[in-house]
Amino acid sequence: MVGEPLNLVFAGTPPFAVPSLNSLAGAGFKISLVVTQPDRPKGRGMEVAHSPVKQRATELGLPLTQPEKIKNNLEFRSQLESLRPQAIIVVGYGRLIPQWMLDLPPLGNINVHASLLPKYRGAAPIQWAIANGEGETGVTIMKIDAGLDTGDILLQRSMRIEEDDTSETLSLRMAHLGADLLLETINRLRKGEIALRPQDHSRASLAPLLKKEDGIIDFKRTAQEICNRLRGFQPWPGAFTSFRGKLLHIWSASTDLKNLPQAEITIEDERMLVGCGAGTTLVPEQLQPEGKKRMSVRDFVHGYHPRPGEVLGR
């Protein structure tokens, strides 16, 4: 690193942000403060849990703050202004960045976003890219403005979506890609080697925060579309339907071209086939009945004895 290390503030919360924090710390940047979400109750026991970024910042011995709100938080604003950061790095922080914070550092607020903007603006770009059957996605490093992921682009790098990727496996690879690209961006930005590139807003698409109902399986969709959604919506909300009036999650599946009535079950040997749209068939591989652990389709067939002609979704 040439000259004095840049003085940075890092704002992030989820596992996706941890590789970027690691990269900055490992490269010798001065991280004056890490900002992350407050501790929240989590899991069935509702025990208070630290964010992944808090855990890592603590391990690295970095100063940490967890404000409940930031927009009109005078104490937090005074703290940041006293640190005089040259840039604020934002990776999945989970709060809209207020204007005063955007205006504070000379290099701006720099964001690692998990899509090739302007495609998939919003909170769940990885999930929706897989759910929509994309073959490629990527990471964008952008300068945050007042809009939702509308800021000027600094650098981008693409990544292939593999056929067996879930949002969990793809997120891990993209987090490391984003961390590498963030380092390149900051170093080149400091040297004046990057020109800001405005987004083409006419090509924008949205990736809204997932809702539980997004996981409901609609058997009017093709089997491939359903497979894409169950891969994209892991670990939450997953992909689910009902069987004999009780919830049934499908965690993995493949496709077939048999033409069966929509949502109707057929059993072939130890395979379970379910009719979908456009003459396609879903072949579940791992299922989870309500109140039970995940199980293979073989165990499900032997345990529940689904009858030919039974229908899912009722």
C-alpha cells in the first residue's frame, strides 16, 4: 500500500460482509470503527445473537458500535465526524445510509452489491438471480447515493451460477469475489484510476426482500422454474407445499418431462413424480414433512405411502 493507510469506517452485518472486513484488515487499512446491527434474539430459544460482523470485528480487536438508529442519531454522527474517515465501506449493513453520512468522507460511501447493477437492485439479489434462472451474476462496487442501489458504478466482475448452486453456496463465492474487488477498487480509486460510470436506470430490475409466501410452490410453473426457486430461496423461506393438509418442504429436486396433471403425485419404483406446468415433472429428492427432520424421497415414500393420484397443495 502506497503512503499512509486509508482511514476507513466499515458498516456491515451478515456473513456476506465478513470476507470484505477480513480483506481490509489484512491489507493494512486503518479501520477506525466497525458499525453493525444491534444484537437480536434468534432461534427457537430466542437467545441474543451477535452479528457475524460483530463476531469477526471482536476477534480482530476493532472498535465497534451498534446503533439502533443512525439517521437522526446525534451521538453516532458526532462519533463518525470525529473519526474523519476517508471512505465508509458498506456491505450488507441493513440500514439506509442518511445524507449526512453520504456527505462525510471525501471518497464517499462505497458499497459491495451482489449483482451486476442495474440488474437486481434490492435486499435479495443472490436469491432472485437463482430463482429467476439466471446463468450469470456478479458483484458491483458502487458509490452509494440517496436511491436504492442507484449509485454510480466503480467496478464490476461477473460470476457463473452453477446448476446446483443454492443462494448459500453462491453467496459464499460472491462474498470472496466482492472482497477482492473491493480492495482493487479502493486502491485504484485512491490513485484516481477509476472513472465513475452512471447506471442505465432503464435496465433496472428489483430483488425485493423475501417474504414467507415467496416459498409457496405453484405447480402451474414449470418444474425447472420450481427447482430454481427452491435453490434460490434457501435457507429461508425455502420451497413448500402441503401434503394431506400438513406443511411439506421440498429442499432439493430434479426435473423430468413426463406429462402429469399439475400437482398430482405418481410413484415410480422409489421415485416420486409431481406434475407441473407445460408438461414438465418435478422429481423431489429431499423433503421435510411438518414436524419432522429432512428425509430422502425413498424414506418419505416408505414412511407415508403417497398414493398415485394424490395432490400436493391441499
